[in-house]
Amino acid sequence: MPLYIARRLFGMLVVMLIVLTVVFVIVRIAPGDPAALILGPDATPEDAIELREKMGLNRPIIVQYFSFMTQIAGGDLGRSLFFDTPVTTLLYQRAEPTIFLTLFSLLIAVSIAIPIGIYAAYRRGSFFDQSALSLAMLAAAIPSFWTGLLFQQYIAAGTGWFPVSGYGGPDANFFERMWHLILPAIVLGVVNSALILRFTRASMLDVLADDYIRTARSKGMSERRVVLRHALKNALIPIVTIVGLTLALLISGAVVTERVFNLPGIGSLVVGAVLRRDYPTIQGTLIIVAGLYVMVNFLVDMLYLAIDPRVKY
Amino acid sequence: MKVLKGLIAAATLASMMTGTAFAAQNVVNVAIVGEPDTMDPMMSTKDVVSIVTQHFYETLFTFNSKFEVVPLLAETMPTISDDGKSYSIAIRKGITFHDGSTMDAHDVADSLNRWVKTASRGKGVADKIDSISASDDFTVMIKMNTAYSPLLSLLAFSNSAAVVYPQENIGEDISAVVGTGPYKLEAHKPDQYIQLVKFDNYVSRDEPSDGGSGARTQSMDEIRFIPVPDSNTRVEGILSGQFDFADGLPVEAIKRLEASDKAEPMVLRPFGWPIFAFNHKDGLNTNLHIRLAVQAALNEDDMLFAAFGDDAFFVTDGPLYPEGWFWRTDAGASAYNVHDADAAAGHLKEAGYDGTPLRILTSHQYEFHFKLAEVAKANLEAAGFKVQLDVVDWATLGQRRNNPELWDIYITHSPFIAEPALNSMYSPTSRLGWKDAEKEAILAEFTSVSDPEQRKVLFSKLQEKVFEQVPFIKIGGFNALLGKSSKLNGVTKTPWPFFWNATIDD
């Protein structure tokens, strides 16, 4: 087990090194000039050259690469070209909406998907099962930006109960900020519930067909106990995997939803940084997101040990 | 009963959550199109930077509603020597910066020297300025090596603006956001809000408010600028009452705004002009006949209809200034919107056109740019051009248009600017590189004489040259849709809206 963990940690380090290099190269290959964007439409090409020089973007790529790697090794993600602020500060500022949006939407997704997935598997082929599958298909197929716009128009603007967008002003307290996350969390939760529902149903169907379930039933055990204690426990590994992947995906920023609801989270930070060619912010954000991705996957693997005693590393 | 109680509790909670954040009085919430690139208005020519920073930084002069230059931080209009080369500017006394220090001529002189050195518009006039200095504590002297009549307009413009900073904050970068404006920067959370609060020691001018000039009343305690990049989100925000003002709305939203009881449309008529800018430094458009062929081939009316959809939002109009403006002239404008494929083909033959693709650089950043390009492509192909539409994102366009090897035409737009000389496209050193001896002579005279009528005649000659030489094509005029709360008053219609005179009804 310790050897396995050490191997995994080393693997994670290698993955991160590859990610660092790929991210650096990709943002430099992409066309676009942050200096020209900052200066605006009436600035001359000479102005842009001058600003690029000042921002250190005219140095040879290899020099920029080594400077970048040295910075990262020292725990410094660099300074945003656009905000003139350390990238770590920007990420810290953007973490709250993304973390809570992730948690709320995951909670909604899991609360919808797992009970319905279990019941749909239990009543395989029934009207409920067919309806659940159709609705899941629909939820996965409808783009979240469209649902978001409908929510804004009919629920937020229509009733006035929810804010249309944003994360509250300077005087917004914690509860007010959380109130801004309700609609986007529902949008994201419903979309993500589709995949979890289908995985739960499929996994439960596999398990419910096993011999030990028939044995449990033949012993006279209640259906509730058979399904929730025997079947669900054994069906959990794929469910936990997909919930973990969904979590990683959400942390990396629900880009479209954050954009539509104008939430200042990590997703909108990275989209804005790409549009502005803010290289340090793109790099810093992607490194953290990749790190979280790798970490969540590792934790999910560790969770298998707790769920299933047959799993050994 | 329990259900009813639950509903009442939920509604109360909802009103607590939304009410405190959005219904606070004496705060005006303004949705802007994105995060300003910088809080240093000298450094950027972007409108969103001007809109925000003009509330905390001020210039020596500003424009009134008739686009006349009038004093702001200057006490009066300057004393200009007879040869037009020397400007003595008296500075207002008793003006306090947000940090409590008092503004004097040394702050102004150092700020203007930085502007000449670092701002795009300042650098454009740098070669005409010999020196800027404080001749005493409240007088600034600008000495020119040649007369340059647009100087005061340049000093009044809020874009790449000649604002005044405290002397000690001036360096390559500005060390703190400290100005003299009616509002000061209280807090800035990038992509979330920019909170400005009333500056208690602000000394307003006494003249009645008129455009950007005169008294700045500070009726509101706070102005909050909220960057909202998605235009649909701005529409829903203004309709729901979350915002009191929203900039840059899609024209399709006008009917919903008209039907709303919370908000109303503000149509900025005219807002600006879409432009096809030609590359005179490299490629096909170095040949005059190619440019004339493009001018002859385009059907501007169709282009504008495709781009704006509703003729309430555009006008097919060739002269470089709209009807009713001082600079309006029809000189040369008969060459506009001719849509004559045969004439275009004739020019192509004259040019010896060999089928090399004409590269039009555009993006989806402003959807109307792309739509203009699509119709233009059809017009040009009908006339015998091969057209290559290079559709890239805005950042790439910003980079590519700085390299003359990569484009023949790029699409942009501009608001109508009070002083024609502030339009950099006439200049031979601009990105376009339009060089013509006769035009340089007209431009030199236009920027040196100060008599308005004489300048108007010269401008009409300049416009004539534009249609003869086709350095760029004005596609037409377009209007902009803004939205405001029905309770918001005192906001002037301008491309750079300001809120120091705004009030909100109870």
C-alpha cells in the first residue's frame, strides 16, 4: 500500500510536469497579443511592441520557459498581465463561488440521480424507468446556457426572487452570495445528474442480476434491505467514480454556467484569461485545475478501499 | 396553513436576500460590457476604460453637449499666443486629490509630460511639443514647435486621456488610483464590481451641467460598475431591476425594454460608424484602383441591414459626420453606396488584378463586423474579386492587424468624435499608413489653423480625399441601444456615459 501511494504520487508529479510544459507551449502557440488588447483599438503597432517589451513577452521562448518553471518550482504562479495581481491571489478570490457552486450542484445532482437511478433499475422496463431515462437524456442534451437563460428570464427576472447574475456587491454577506448560486447550481445539478443517473441505473442493474441478490431474497430479506444494503453497496464503485469525475469537472470551472450567470469563479477567470491572452493566469489556473483533477482521481481510488474490502493496492 | 407559512417565509427570505443587495438607494448599479483593461486611462483607448475612470480622474478640459471644449480642472480657457505655439493654462485653486493633497501646476505638468511620453494619443502629438512646465504654482505652460489647433480637444478627450495625477504617484506606472474626480475608488474585485464612493472634498464647477461640463452634483453616494460580458445577461439584469443602467445591449432587446415597467430603452442616435480599414503598407490595397474597386462594389445599404436588422438602428450615410454635426459635408460622398459591379470590374482591370485573394480580417467579437464582412464578400465576388475572410478571435485580430503582411482590410468601428483630427486613420504613421502629399498638406493646414469656418472648409477637402483615395470606407452610421431603470434620471446620452449627475427616484 505505501509503495502504491508512492508510485501514484510520483506518477502525479510526472503528469504535472507534462501539463506544465504543454500548457506553456499551447498558450504561446495560440495567436493573439495581450499588449494590443490592453492598449485598445487606437494604439499604434509601436505602442504594442513597447508594452510587450515591458511585460517581458519579447524575451526568447526558451528563456520564458525556464523562468516559468523556476517560478513554479518556487510556488509562484506568476502575475496576471491584465489585472497586475499575483495569479494565486486571483485564484483565491475566485475559489469561493466555484467551490460552493460545485458543492451545491453536486448535491443537487446526486440527490436527483442516485434515488431515481436506483428505483429505475429496480423497476426496469417500467413507465418510471423509461421516463427517467428519457428525462436524463433530455437533461444531458439541453445546453446549460439555454437552461440558464430561461431561468434568468422566467424565474429570476420573472419572479424577482433570485438575482439574475453576479455574486453580490461589496456589502453582500455570505448568505446573499450563496443566494446568487441557487439558480446556477440547479442548472448545473440537473445537467450533471443525467450521467450519474445512467451510471447508477446501469451499475444497479448489473448487481441486481447477481446470484447473491437472489440468495438474499430467498432468505426472506425485505426488498428495501436487499436493494439498499446488498445491491447498492456493491454497485457503488462506478457511481463513486462518476461522482468523483463530475466533482473534478465542476471544480475546473463550470465555464458556460459561470459565464451566463456572470459568476466570478475559476471558469470565468480562465475564459477571460484566454480571451485576453493573459498567459500567466491561463497557466496558473490550468496548473491548479490539473492538480485538483489528479488529486480527486487519487482520492477516489483511495475511497475504493473504504467502500470495497476486496480492493487491495 | 403550514404550506402558506412556508411560502411566506420563503418569500421573506428571498426579499431579504435580493432586497438588500439590489434595492439599496443612493447606489447606482451600472452593467458594463467587461472588465476595464486598466485603471490608468492614459494607457488605453478602450471605451470601457474611459467610462469607468472618468469618474475618478479628471482632465484640464472637457466637452459640453455641443462638443465644444470647455474648462474642467483648468480655471478658464487658455491664453494662446498669436502664433498658436504657446498655451498658458490657469489651473483651478483649492482642488483636492482623493489622498487629501492639493493639486497644483506641478502635478498637472508632470501628468501631461507622462501623457506625452506614454499615452497613444499623447505620443501622437509629442513631436509638436517642445516643453510642458509649471510657470508658477497655478499656471501650466505648453510650448509647441508648430501651431496645432486640435490640442485642446486632445486634452479634453476621455480616451487615452490627459488626466491629472498627484506628482508623487507618477512613474512608468501609476502607483495608486488617486484623482480629483467626484467619486473615488473604494474597492475593486476583478470581474465582480468596481465600487466608487462619493468624494466628500470634491469641488464642483459652478456652471450649470451641460454634457460632461459644468457642475457635477454627486447625487448618488455610490456608483458600482459591474462587468457583465454576456449581453443577454445585461438585458435580463436591467429588466429584473438588478441594474440601473446597462451598456451595449443587443438591438433585439428594444421591444422587451419598451414593454417593461422597470426599465426603458435609451437609443444613442447616432453612436458611431463601422469602418473597413485598408492596408496601404503592403499587399493588394497599395494599388489605388483595387481600393476604388472595393468602394464601387460595396452595397452599404445591404451590409447595414444584414448587420443591424432593424433600420431604426442604422442609417445608410456616406459623409464622415452625421446630419446636424458641425463637420457635416457632402464633399466626395457621391462615391458612397454605388454598388456598381461593372465600375468595380473596370477598376480591377485597370489595376491588373490577378486573382490574388483580398484578405478581410474580422471576428465575432462584434457580430455586426462579421455580418458586414459576409455581405461585402458577396458584393466583392460579384465584381470579380477573390475574397478570403479571415475570421479570428479579437485577441488575434489585435495582433494580426499590427502586421501589414497579414491583412488587406480589417473591420472596426468608432464613435463619432468631436474633433476630426483625433481620428488616427488620417495620419501617415497610423496602422493603415495612408500617405499622400496633397492630403498631408490639407491635414497640416487643418491642424494648424484655428478659425472654425476655415477648418470646416479644409475638412471638406479632407473628406473629398477620403473618397478619392479610399484609405478606409465608412460603411454607414449606427445607433446603440442602452437600457436604464425607469427610476434613473440625469444620465446623458453619450458613448461614454457618466453618473455624477444621476438620481434615482424613491
